[in-house]
Amino acid sequence: MTMAAKKKRNTGRTTSSARSRKKTDPRVIRKYPNRRLYDTAESRYVTLADVRRLVIEGIDFVVIDRKSKQDITRSILLQVIAEQEGTGGEPLMSRDFLSQVIRSYGSGLQDFVGRYLDESLSMFVREQRELRERFKSVVGLDPLEHLTAVAEKNHQRWKALQEEVFSRLPRTPWSRDEDER
């Protein structure tokens, strides 16, 4: 049977191998020449914040340059990191760390440094997960979930207290009415 005949015969049917491939294939995001990112799974343009959300949610994706057809996922991930590092707050990577990473490029150590950083971070995440699981098995609760719940409860208490205090303050001529907000 010729290849064209096989294709014709399979048209309209999805084989089990094709179905399983679809489940494991990464989501495709296309980068257009106008620098916009288009998520083909959601049929919409996305931002770097949306890409960050995909990473946080553990959704596998690949970014393909529309013109050159090259995989530019790493470049986009670096942009997400740069955006996170520059948005105020405490940066994750120090200036010295970034300088050392830059110095490692082009040296004979580049591959070693990359593997070392990758393995170190993987080990850190694995140890944190194991520590949380051990803590949960001993104490009966996840410390991160517990701290999040306590912080939320404290936030709600603070908000209620603040509302009570402001509701008891006398209104002044220059204060805004609720319906103006």
C-alpha cells in the first residue's frame, strides 16, 4: 500500500497513538514578528504574565517563532525572569550571581555551570517538598498551607478592624461619600 493510500485510509480516524501524543504534546505558543505571543490552545494573544502562569501551573508549552519556526522557549522564559527581577521587591538573583552566570558563557565551564545550577535547584525543590511532607506526617498539616490560612485570617481581621475604626470616625465635609466611589 502506498503512503498516499495509507493517509487516505486513516483520514477521519484518530489512532490510539495519535490520541496519546495529543495528551503529552506541549501547548504551542507562536511568537509573531510584531512581538506578540499567540496561545494556539486558547486561541488568544497572551502576555509574559500569562506565560508565567503556565509555568507556575506546570503546563508544558513551547514557544515557536512564527517566521523562523525555531523554538524560542528559553528566550521567552528569560524575559519572564527579567520581568520578575525588575518589578521591585527582593530579587531572586543577586548582581554577583548574574555576573558569574554571564562570565561562565564562552568558557569551558558553561555546560558544567548550567548542569550544576539545574541540579542544585532541582535538589532544593525536592528537599523542600520532602520537608513539607515529613512535617505534615508528624504534625498533621502542611506548614505552607497553614501559614497561608493564618495570613488570610489575619488579613480578614485587620480589614474588619480597619472598617470598624473608619465607620466610627466622624464624617468631614471633604470626605467622600460611599456612592461617589
